[in-house]
Amino acid sequence: MLTNIPTIKGTIVKVERIELFPVAPRWLLCKITAEGGYTGWGEPIVEGKAATVAACVEEMSDFVIGHDARNIEDLFQVLYRGGFYRGGAIEMSAISGIEQALWDIKGKALGVPVYELLGGAVRDKMRMYAWINGETPADIAVAAKARVEQGYTAIKMNGVDDPLEWIESPATIDRVVAKVAAARDAVGRGVGIGVDFHGRVHRGLAKVLFRALEPFDLMFIEEPVLAENGEAFVELSRQSCIPIATGERHYTRWGFKQLLAQGGVAIVQPDLSHAGGIWECRKIAAMAEAYDVAFAPHCPLGPIALASCLQVDFCTPNAVLQEQSLDVHYSAGTDAMKYILSPDTFTFDAGYIKRPLGPGLGVVVNEDAIREAAANGHRWRNPVWRNADGCVTEW
């Protein structure tokens, strides 16, 4: 007979309040407090729309406060299906942050990491990839070597750093190729290189770029065209052997349904702060596994978002890579780790991150630092890019 099994006291654990904290550079953190002093943290944000998402979370609080924090699936269904209009970036990001915080509460109350509640660990460490940036091929080479020296076995870089026309000159193609070539020459063939087009490339140009980049044996090309042009993924995958990755602008399992059925994508990249949260992304990963597609969560945000990603990574067999951007924030003037009191949550080792062992999301937050930062807030906005003729183009 099993003994000493931790339980949440009482028949229900009602949510008492939800608090929101806009923290620079562009985060929105959510704290949920439930009966018994249980607290959980999430990261509900659409970059550049923090106040809008905060308003959505506040509206949704009427369906969460006073209800049992343990019933995560039921609360998700209420928030998602309870309105006639559903889905989209704002609503799903609001739900995602709430859902993350509820899992954090449940894991803490039961004394186990969230991945233990989702089937248990399938690995001891998770392969990470890190960003490199540089204005010139020489800059890219230096940045790539530095990442390898830090222990990374996979890196990602921008494919294009400037506004693009619908049709571009050979000189533009040459600039893209020169940077990718510099990265490959710098790290050799033992390191994976991902190239992110950010949906900035139109279909005709994407074909040209795929052909030009094939000699560099890329790990993947990410968002080669805009997510709404998903039929182009199939066309590009038939033309090229370079794996296609996408998903940061897809929401819920229904948003990934057609993407997977079409068959043009090799890696799905749902964002746990946009796509529906922890459990929804685990469902997306399971759908992807059935189509023999890999799972690599998108994460350009803060430490709560990364901690949520790791909980899914460690219980998901087809999780292959985890993006991390904490040091990118640092290079931009934000020390992400000052908001965390549990440094062992993110223990890097030779290009991998070790499995976190703490309960819930495995993160102990520095709430004083978060409240202090939130007092100043932020008003981060996406840049607006224009082509030479003045027409707005993709950022």
C-alpha cells in the first residue's frame, strides 16, 4: 500500500486572485493565488500587446476566481469554449499564462514537477539552441564560435536582417548566403544551424533561398513564409531537403491540425505562452508524433515561459530542441535571472539543460524584484519596416 502521498488539503482549492506584472523588456507575468497560500506563475504575453493581453486576463478572471485551481482541463475548456468567438493571439496567450500558473500551483501542492503529472520524465537533459547575431559574415563567425565554446551543439540565426521586396536581387541572395556560409565554416559540420526567415520572405523568393542554402546542410529553416501561407510549406518541402520548422504563430491543436495533415513541416514550434499553455502544447506534440514530426517549443520570452517549456520537453518523446533567449535579454540590458531565486532551475551542461527537480514549474521567483520592475512597466512595440519605395513590409 502506498503511503506518504502528498495531497492538496480540502475538497477544493479555490482561486482567490490573479495579479499581473508588466516587466521589461517585453514580458507580462501572471501570479495566481489560491486557498491555502498556494501560488503559481505564468507568462501570458503577445509581444507589443502586453496591456491588451492583461485586459483579456482580467476579463477571464471572472471564470477563474472562486473555482478549483486543480481542475485545469475544465478551466481551459471554460475559457476557450465559453465564448462564442475563440482562438487567436490575444485570447490564447491570456489562457496560456493562466494555465501555466495553474499547473505551477498543482505541482507545488503535490510536491512534484509538472512533467511528473504528464506521464513522467523521458530524458535527463534537453538539448538547447542559442541565438547568434551579427551585421557581417565576420561578426556571424565570431558569434557562432563563441556559442560552440559555451558548449552549444546547435545555433540559430536570422536569415534576413533587412526589409525584403517581393522579388529581390542576386546581391541580396548573396548576402544571406555569405552569412550562413560564415557560420558553417566557423563551427564545422558537427553543429546544427537553424535559419529563421521570420515569415519575411514571399513564396517566389523562398524557393530561391532554399536552393541557395542547400549546400550548408541546415538543421532547419524556420517560418520560410508567413504562417497563413501554409500551403507553401508543402511546395517548399517537395523542392528541398532542408527541414521546415514553424508554429510560433499557430494556436491550439486545431491551429496545428491542417499544418500537420498537409505534411510539409518537419518540426512544429508552438509557443507555450501563445498556443494554449502546457497541456495544450503536450497535446500538440502528441499530434505531431503521430505524423512523425518533431517538437521544438518556441521561446523568445522570460524565465517563466522557459520553465514551462522545459516541463513539456522532459515528458515528450519527440521533443528535440529547446530555444532559450535568457542571455539574449541580458545582452540587451535585461538580466533575466535576477527574477529567479532558484538558479538550479536552469543548469546548463555542454549544450544541454539538466532536468529541473523542483515542484510545479521548478522556479522560485524573486517577487520583490518583479514588483519593483512592474512599477516601471514597459511599452515595447514592434519596429515598423519599410522598403525603399516606402511600402510597409514584414518585420
